[in-house]
Amino acid sequence: MAAASEDSLVLVTGASGYIATHVIKQLQEAGYKVRGTVRSLSDEAKVKHLNDLCPDATYKLELVEADLTKPDSWEAAVKGVSYVIHVASPFPASAPKDENEVIQPAVEGTQSVLKACIASKSVKRVVLTSSCVAVNWSNTNTDKVHTEEDWSDVESLDAYAKSKTLAEKAAWDFIKELPDEDKIELAVINPAYVMGPVLHGSQCTSMEIIKRLLERSMPACPKLNFAIVDVRDVATAHVKAMTLPEAAGNRHLVVNTNMWMKEIAQQLAKEFKPQGYNVPTVNCPYFALWMSSLFDKTIKMILPQVNKVHKFENKRMKEVLGIEPLDAKDTIIEMAYSLIESGFIKKTKKYKGPGGIEETKAEEDKTEEKADEKKEEGKEDEKAKENGNVKEDAAAEDKKEDKTEEPAKTETQAEVEQKTEETKPEETKAEEAKPEEKAEEATAEKTEN
């Protein structure tokens, strides 16, 4: 990013808006003097936070009142300014009853700002915030990737897309018709659907998707496809296009990638379901969506875009402005956290805050580790018990074997008698011999007789 010169005063219109706050922050960080316009300085909700965008800024932000519907309010706002970044533009949350309510302020307001720039004699270049809808919002050929050479067919556009297309065309026509002595440079930024962290303090249409998904204000995801880009990349594109020579006289599509709403919801669910947010992740049937549109004007506005895909090239963004888009996942998650932290979405009891999911995962991992450790300890105890039982069984078996004697050998009757005879005392033997002797004597006496 080019360094700011001491006399460079930059005017940012619609200073309290979503994109503008990021533009102001980056300008202040780069050392520029910045003046911002708001419709009312007394609107504290839209003004208070602007002074805190860059606490270490070299120059304090200057705020002035100016309104797109009041042409005379712009001359004073532009006085002494070197560059104008014209971001202010109506962005309705629902389809207006009369499209001119959106188109007229956009077209006439842009012309009023450009006329004031010419009258100031100090403005070198104007950077206009247009949109990808001015490049293509009618051709839904999914195979075609649209470039800065393309323009939407105004007759087939809704009020918002028509306002952006007509306002940009009015700006190019105005610059083209200027006499040489009044010539100033114009560069246009055509961002896709802008997402990412919010720095401002008021509700805006860019919040709707994330807010509805986290609050589950719809039970399912409409089949909507978005070409998305991070708001910080959009702000960088504005700041670079302000001074880069190659940017003058050109349009610049600023886009990252295409995502279905279901894919956005899945990213949110992964991060925020553990924190108590019941994010819907299934597709919504068209009939159910159509029925809802009868009661919800915001749904009625998006109904024509169901199932449609718009693809855009980002070659100039990368090669001319030198911007490599931020990761889409970070864009989504950081936007969600900023909406919760800023109070646009309520905190749940399980909410951990930015980085909290990592703590939750770490706690879960620790719990799992402890459970695994206890499991292993249980296995070890069981194993030890089994080993102890085996040893006890073995010892008991050994003891049993020690007590068991070999069976006595069977002895014959003669051997028993012989053993008994041998163990008899001599006196017993003598007594047992006497009857035999008496028998022999009696036999002898009979013989003699």
C-alpha cells in the first residue's frame, strides 16, 4: 500500500457503513488524514464507534454531515479533499414498494458527489463502490465467468441491482462528458457479496445470512449460491485503487469464491454447534421457501435467485491491485464471532468466544485422554489380577502335588506274613513254638506205647 503524503485528505462517504468503516481503518493505518460523512452527527449508534477504528491513528477522524438526497450538502464535505472514496449507497433489506426509492438516491447522489468534486478543484481521483450485480445479475449461464467487460441487462434487474448498475453508468458517463479542464480520474470497485467481521454499530443487509443461520430463524437453507468476498479485501481494493496508476479508468471485480448457503451453514455448524447454536444444514424445498416469502419480504426479495449461479473473474483484483483473497472459511467464522461479540446475535450459555472452540476441543481431547488412561489402567489392573490368579492357582497346584503321595505297592499274603514274622519279638516266637514241641512229644509217646 502506498504511503500517504502529508497533504492527502481522503473523503469517505457513508462512513458509518459496513465497508466504509474498514476503508477508514485501513486509510488511518496507512497514515492518511480521513474525513467521513454521516447523515447525522447526533446519531450516536452510528457515530460513536468511528473514533475507535484506529486508536493509534496519526490524524483523528473528522466527521461531517452529508446526505445523498441533499445535493447542497456535498460541497463543504469535499472542500480541500485529494481523493474521494464514494461508498454510500442505499442497500434495502427487502424489496421496496417503489424501486425509485432506491434508484434515485443512488444515481442522483453519485452525480451530486461528482459535481462537488469538480467544483472543489482539489480532487484528483474518485473511487466508486459499485457491485458485481452491475456486471451480471441476469445471465445465469453457470459455465460463463463474467469479467469487467460485462454489464447487466437493466430491464431484468431488481431494484437494488438496477440502482447499482445505473449509478455506475451515470458515473462513467459523467466523467466521460467532462471538459478537459475539469477532468478527474475514476476507478470503480465491483465487489461480490461482502462478508467478514463487522466494525460498525448498526444493522446492515450483509449480516442477514449469518444472523439467520445462527439464530435459526429459518429451519433450512434456501438453495442460494453466493459469490463471496471478505470485507477487508474490499477495503484494501478501494485504498489501492485510490492511487495506483493502473486502476484509473477501470472497473475491478473483487471476489473470492462461490458458495451455496448450505456450505456456509456447514462451516458455521462445525464451529458454533458445540457452543450452543443450532445451525440448519439441510436444503429448503422451493415450495416451503415460496410459502415463507408470502410473510417475509426479505425472502421474497431473494426468491428469484434460488438455484442461480453467478461467477466472476478476479484477475484484475490479483494482478493489478495485488490482492490475494483471504480464506473463505475465516471470512465466515470471523464475521459470526464479530456479530456475537457486537451484540447483534445473543450469546448462548455454551458460548466460548473467538478461539473458544479450540479450548473446547482441547478440553474434550483431555477428557478423552483421561478416559483412555483410565481404560488402560483398568486393563493393567485386570491383567495384573489375571497374572495374580494364575500364580495363586500354580502355587495351589504345587502345594497339592506336594501333599499327594504315590500309592502303596500291593503286597502278597506270604510277604505280609514273612514281614510280620520277622517283626515279632523273640519271646512271642518262643511261646508260639511250645505247642509244636508239645505236639511232637505227644506223638513220640504214642509211638513208644
